[in-house]
Amino acid sequence: MPTALAHHGALYIANLGVFDSGSPAGDEHVYQLTRNRTLKVRASGLEKVPGLAFRDGSMYALEMSTAAAGPTPATGTIVRVTANGPQTVVSGLTFPTGMTVGSDGAFYVSERGFGFGPGQGRILRIQP
């Protein structure tokens, strides 16, 4: 089931995947919906993706947790998607659940999206 969508000349789709100790880390993908309505793998090597965004023509993926077995605090990342695989730009996020790029070029990330009490979530402004 898709958990992230972004449009940048085409529609890009990512998914959270499952938390399973038998699954290796980095087993999720970003797909591009082609004009003939088929899905093409655009990026691999990702983990638990709840957000996609474009900045200066580059695609960025928000990884909620990079641990394969289960959600792990402070393992969330923002990665730039490249032809050589994901490159970490920001690390140490705690259960991020959404991301966008503002008109100022900064990333805005919702963090502590679950596992925390009411009012403990926050929005971070990140200028990498």
C-alpha cells in the first residue's frame, strides 16, 4: 500500500513496507507511474518511506526507521535518491511521518508521529 506520493513531471510512489525481522533493511522502493500506466522501479535500497519530495530537481525520500525488524527511535533519515543508491543527508530523526520542501528550500518534517503522547509531536525545519 502506498504511503508516499510526489509529482515531478511524473507520479512517484513509495511504500512503508512491513516490519518483519526476516526482511533485510533497505528492501523498499520508489516507483514511477509511466505513461502506459505501469510501474517502473525508480529507486531501491530504501527503508520504511512515509514521504517523498523534490528539491532543486533531486528526489528525496524520508525513511521513518532504517531498522528492518521494527520502528527504532532516532534512526529516521532523509536521503537523496541517486543512480548509485540513496545518500543520507539528514539522520537521527525519531519516527518522522511526513516531509515537504518549503519555498525557502528547507525540508519541513513531522517528527514523533507515533509513540509519543499528545502535544509531543513536532515540525522540524531542516536546512541541509
